[in-house]
Amino acid sequence: MHTVSFRVNGERRTVDVPATTTLLELLRERLHLTGAKEGCGIGECGACTVLLDGAPVTACLVLAVEVDGCSIETIEGETHDGRLSALQQAFIDAGAIQCGFCTPGMIMSARALLARSPNPSDEEIVEAIAGNLCRCTGYESVIAAVHLAIDRSKGDDR
């Protein structure tokens, strides 16, 4: 067992985990943060995307012991005081969700993009979500959702 200390959605956590536990398993099974999903288990679909020190990662490929001292943001951290973030609401309003399986990973990838580029081009959005597969909506509505969130967030940090 290894002791790992980290921040998740701003909250300090310390857990003991076996060396083979993935970040996704830690989040879902130990911390009960079930927004990130296991789709493929090999880092290809992006359904398990979370932010690790601000960068999008596929949690199925990161070992939990690697996050010691790090900051993790999950889709659960997008909601504040019971209210959806502008990005989450924009995904709903732009029809960028259907079954919802890929949505948390898409939103986290978009969140990382917006943190580094507050007014991205369509091409930058496409590149940012390239690791997130969606079988339902297609990607035009996701691009529209990111732009809608930007428009709604003018003057607001979320």
C-alpha cells in the first residue's frame, strides 16, 4: 500500500492505495466521484478525462500513486453551490449532450482549453477535444457549446 495525498476539487485528501490502482479507480471506487467513466480502459475514448494540475489526462492510464502532491479537477467540481457552470449549461443549451457518457470528459477538456485560451478558435476547440469520442451528438454542437459558454461568461471566471 502507498499513501497518496492530493487535492480533488479543492479538497485535501489522503488515501492508501495499492500500486496498481488507477486514478479512475480511485476517483470512482474510493472517492465516489463517478462523473469520469471508463469507456475503453486504454486512453482512447476520453470518457475518463479529468484535469491533473490543470492539464487534461485520461484517468484510466494514470496510476493513483502518481498524483501525490497534485491537484485534480473532476466534473463534480464544475458545479458550485448547486449551480451548473456556464460551460455545463452551455453544453445542455447547445444540444452537446445526448446519452451523456462522454460529456464529463468533453467538458473537462474544454475547461482546460478555456483556462489556457479564453477565446479559442474552432480549430483550437477541435484540437482540445480530439481525444474525446462521441457517438451521439457529433462535434459541431460541442464547438457551439464552448463558444456559447465564452459568450455567457464574459466578466465571470466560470
